Amino acid sequence: MKRCKKLISLVLVLCMLTALAAPALAVDAGEERVVLGADLTSDQILTVYEQFGLLRGSVTELTVTNTEERTYLEGIVSESVIGTRSISCVYIKILEEDAGLTVTTNNISWCTEDMYRSAMTTAGIYDAEVKVGAPYSVSGTAALTGIYKAYEDITGEELEEEAKSAAADELVVTAELADELENEDDAVAIVNDVKMIVDETGDMTDEEIQEEIETIADDYGYTLDQDLIDKIIELVRSLEQLDVSQLQEKVQALQETLATAEEYAQEALTFGQKIVQFFQKIIDAFLSIFGGGDDEDEPEPTEAVTDTETGAETEAEAEDTTEEEAEAQENITDEETTVEAEAETEADTTEADAVDIS
């Protein structure tokens, strides 16, 4: 019995030690953070909090510097884009498992919501509500580093460096692709399609990967320049270092979410058109009862048969018009002599005036 008790005690101690040694992976839904660009003024900070719909002090606040931003972006994005100050800010809230990612932006000019969402998936960030904002229009590159910092602070665990670097690389490549295509949605879609073949690219040469990229781009109706293709190949090689199966699972879920969102947007547009048509019918009905303003007496367009029914009247009017034109022609002939005389007089006067001006 004593031996049994000792064994039970030993098991309990081992369980406790295991629990203490285990990383804190569980993240409670509802956890929030705000990450501010380190170079904001006090007034600009308040502006950003207003955008986020928060009062300063209600959420744990962190900052991100331009130096931290450069950790992931220096060398892969131009200096004009990365800048020398950290301005863009982030609000993040953890959602329930499988809730997905929602992203909204304000005053972000270079990175779109879908670009952030796709890059976050690559970095290993799922099930979160994210708001990215700035007091004025900026590129938004600092925000991705801010998202990393907020998520790591909430979870107590650092994201994989390879994943963070690959996600930053993806954000830049997708933004540059969007600039070339002049279509942000297609740029995101092409990059996500490329990510879906990463499980095969490990055994491919760069030339074979290029062929795959060109095929994907061609499916969307684009031909990419070599410099951009080379950057996508570099991105593919970075993605190969990650958990590819998990990455593709999340990318697939993201693509389905984007497709559903687009479907809802189209349905909303159609519904809006129906509402407009409904109210237009009501307006037309009121106008028909109470009068239609300036266009009240304007006749409605009629079918061709109406022209046939009024053909006789038109002929009579044409004869009257011919007689009136004849009389008018006689009057014109009588007036021509007077007009010519006046023209000669004006010509003489003009010549005299011209001499004075010179």
C-alpha cells in the first residue's frame, strides 16, 4: 500500500512538472492588444484610437519601431516604402477557434486587407480580428511587425522566425505584383495559388517553378516580367521551409472565405440594385399622380407604328413648310443686296482700324 501511494505521488509530481514545463499554447478568445507606431504624436495616437473605436487605456498597449520593422523588411522592400519612421498601428483581438481572420484598414495605401490576411496565415496567425490604421496615408509595412508583436505578447510564444520572414516576403511580393497587374484581388489570388503547389516544388528546379508560375498567371490573363517571377520563386523557396500541409490547409480555408465574401458582395450589390429599382418605381408612381416637374409635358417615346398613323398630317405640314420657305427665300434675296453693302462698309472701317492698331 505504501509503495502504491509513493507511486501515485510520483505520478502526480511528474504531471505537475510536465504541466509547468509545457508551453502556454492556449489562447483565450477575447484577448486584445494595440500596437502603436513609435513615431506618432500624442494627437495622432488619439486619432488612431478613434479609428479603432477604443479609449486609450482600455487595452494593453505596445509599440513597434522602424528598427523592428526593418528586421523583416529591409532588403526586400524599397527604402521609399519602408521609410524611416514607424507610423502604422494595429489592433488585434483573438477570436474563437475556426472563426477565421477579419482585417480592416484605414489610411493604408500599399497593403490591402487581403494581403495582410494572407501574410498572417503564412506567419501562423489564425482566428483573429485585426484593424490596421494610421493618422494619415502610409504604406502600412510597420503594421505586419506590429501584428507579430501583439500576437506573441498575447500567446506568450514567439512565432517561427522562418514563418515571419516568409510572411513579410509574401506581403511585399504580393503588393509589387498588385502594382504591376493593377489588380489587388488577382495578385492575392495568384500568390495563394502558388502557395498551393509548394508541396511539389521541393523536387522542382527554378525553371520548372517558373513554368508553374507562368501557367498560374496565364490562367488569370497575365504575363509577368522576369524580375517579379524571380521574387515569387524566392518566396516559394522560403515557404518550403514551413509546415507545408498546415500552410496549404489554411490557404484553402482562406480562399474559400474570400470566395464566399465575394459572393456575398455580389449578392449585396444585386440586392441594392433591387432596392433602388423599387424606390424608383415608387417615385415614378408619385410623379405620374402629382406631375413630373420640368419634364411634365414632354411626350413619351412612341413606337414606329405611331409615325405611320400620323403620316398624312406630316405630308400636309410639309406642303405648308414648302410655301413658307419659298416666301422666305424671296425675302432673303431682297436682303442680300443690303447685307453686301453693309459688309463693304464694315470692310472699309476694319481696314482703317487695322492701321490704327499697328
